[in-house]
Amino acid sequence: MEPTHISSLIPIVITLLLALGTRNVVIGLFAGVASGVVMLNDWHHPLDNFGILVKDHLVGQLTDSYNAGVLVLLVFIGGFVALMEQSGGGQAFARKVTHWVSTKFRAQIAAWLGGIIIFFSDLGTPLIVGPVFRPLFDKLKISRQKLAFIIDSTASPVAILVPFIGWGVYIMGLLQKEFNALELPLTDWEAFISAIPFQFYAVLAVAIVPLIAFKKLDFGPMADAERAAERGDIASGPIEQQTLFHHDNAQASFVWAPLLVMAGVLAAMLGPLGFPFEKVSGSVFRAALSTAYFMAAMTLIILMAAYGVRRVTDGIAVYLKGMSNMMQVAIVLILAWTLSSVGKDLGAAAYIAEQAQSGFPAWLVPAVAFLLSAIISFATGSSWGTFAIMFPLVIPTAIAIDAPLYACIGAVLSGGLFGDHCSPISETTILSSTGSGCDQFEHFRTQLPYALLNGSIALAGFLVAGWAESPLILLAAIATQLVLVIALSRWQTHRLQATTA
């Protein structure tokens, strides 16, 4: 098969159709991966192909140092999250802060600020903020879909704007590789900082949360979910099959004390390396995060024992069970990584990019880069993989035809994030729905209109940026977002009134 043949898209199409049709991401991912392996090998020997799938693809993803680091971190997070859920601290914290966070607006802003403050981990944000605010959202009759949306709007969108954490280190590594190959007198740090004003989608994703919270400007399926929550109909996900733990001795400190320990451990381990003012490698940062989660968990176990909520042995049992509860999430992530790798071997991303790369004027490159990045990220569920595919294509093209470089870099980053937010198989979709206790498909369905709105504004911004590479375009994009959200909300209200009339 030619590496850029249209048939290279078959595994991606199978994955998306089955994932959406069955509402089961694992089924879609496994079918997509299996079909891709068959296409790469001889379809006459299914047993051999299954062996190849396991030996050369699944095991390969597990032995990759980055993937292994993420999975180890995920296990530690799972144990900590289980302790947070089964300590009663979330409910005690909710009762404690109800006198201040007593309105829906304040609860949403508090969750939004929590997602921004925990900027250091896009993986940790959903699984820390979600369990803490879930009881409060339930009490105030705010939908869990809304909580998942807020988490998803502050996890990756915030992380991608910070140069000294895992996202920034990874992106700058890709940039510097291209600069060196082209012998450009640019540094990765300079390029990353200069591209921040052109990360339109990330900024819009963060900005839309307080906007819709302040005026209750919900639209689309999210508005229906909010009305259902107001009636007491809470849509829960698999994480909520267990009964929430309550105890009279549970304290609000069960929430903030472990998080304080986590911050202290991170400062102690990363401070000597110059964090947060210097770059820290992704492997070192993940190791520090794993340590921080472990120490926070031990702190919570000791607190529960000290207040007579759970014995130490019971706390450890909950911790270990929480680790095992992340198995399904780990399976989805492994399959998603494998699909991305198989798609690359088939030439799917290269085919998509090559079909549209040539023949465009310089001013159109940022918009095309945004669209291509969004398509690849949506199809693979991986923004990081998209960056690795697109930068080697976009940066040389921008230099060769004198397209605005920083706008092009921002377009790749924005497109990758946009496609990731729209994809039902992305890491952020999976983890945000997990942390909020919301059904994964419900989160995908309710978030999609907001993602499409922000993506459309970002696309228009990149069309303008192709002509004039000005940071002022970002301010115009935010103003456009405000106008469109108000208009859509009013349309939603009129539609509801017409339906009930």
C-alpha cells in the first residue's frame, strides 16, 4: 500500500463510527487498532495478526518511556482520588464553603479557578478538581456535564500556555528540532512565548467559562443538561457506581491539607531545578508529581486515622483499590496511543496533510495548519501526536513561503487542542468525564457546541493573522466570543419558550 493512500484512513473511520455508534470508546479503539494492524500485515492470518498487535504495538506502547510515565502517574492519581472520594472530605469541604460558594455562579467560578491554579498537571486537574467540587455541584443542582466542561476547559488549555511544565517542554523540543534543521537563529523559548498570543483556541476555551457562568448563557445540549440537573436528574458515569462515603468526623482539611502537602513536595523537588522559572524535563516532572500524589495520599490516610474516620489499614485498602480502578482508563489510553502509532505507520496523517498542504498562498497557511491539526487530533484523539506530525510540515512551509511563523505555530497548537476537545476518544475527554463522575458520551455531546463555537472564532482569527500577525487579534476574538454566546443563549431561550408555549 502506498503510504499516503486514502485507505490509510480506514482505521480512524472505523474507530469513530463504532465509538459513536456504540458509545463505547474501547470497542471503537480496539476495532480501529485491529483493522490497522491487519492492513499493515497479511489479513489471511488473523491469529498471527493478533500476536503482532500485542507484541509489536500494545507492548510497544507500554515500554515507551513517556507512556509508561503517564500510566504510573495515573495509578498514583487513581489511588489518591479514591481516598479523596472515600474520606468524606469532599462533602465536609462542600458544607464548609457553602456559606461562600452558595450560588451556582460562585461554584462554577470556584471550579474554574481550581482548574487554573492546578496548572501543573493536565492529567491531575480533572481528577483533583472533579471529586472536590462534584458534591457541591450536586448540592447546588449544577449538572455534572457542566463540571466536566469546566474541567476540560482549564486542564489542557491552561497547560498548553505554560512553558515550564510537561506540555511546554515537549512543544519546545519539537520547535527547536525544526529550527536546528532549518538553521534558524531562533530559540524554542522565544518562539513559544511569541506564539502565546496566537493560541486563540486555548485562550477562548478558558475565557468562555466565566462568561457563561455569569449570565447563565448555556446553549445546545448543555442547556438541556442544566435543566435536568435543576429537576434533580444527575447524569453519572461509571465512577459513580460506588456509594459515596459519609462520616460525622470527616473534616474539610481532608481536602486542602493533602493538596498543600502536594504543593510542598513539588516545591521541594522541583524548586532546586529552577521551577517554575526554568524548564524542567517531562520525566522529572512526572516523577515529582507521582511522589507528590503519594505523599498527599499518605497524609490523607494519617488524617483519617487521626480523626477516627478510617483505620490505616482500611485507608491503604481504599488506596490500592483506587489504583486498580484506573485500569479501564489506562486501557483506553493505551489503545488511543496505539491507534495513533498505527495510523502513522499507515500514513494517515501524512495523507491528510499532503492533500491540502500545497497550493495555498502564504496568508492562508495559519488557517490551513489549524484545520489540518484539528482533523488529525480529532481522528487520533491525541494533540501531542498532532504536534509531532504537523510542526515538521508547517514550520518549513512557513519559512519557505514567508508565512507568519508565530501565527502558524499558534495555529498548530490551537488546532491540536480544538480537535482534542471535539474528539470522544481523547485523553482529556476521558479524564474530565471520569473526574466529574459524568458519562463520557454525555460530556462529549454537551461540550461539542462550545468547542465548535471557539474553533470557528479561532479559524477566523487565523485567517486574519495570515494577513496581519498582530496580538490584537486575540482581543477581537474574545469580544466576538462574548457577542456570539449572548446571541446563542437568547436563541436557546426563545426556542425553549416556543416549545413550551
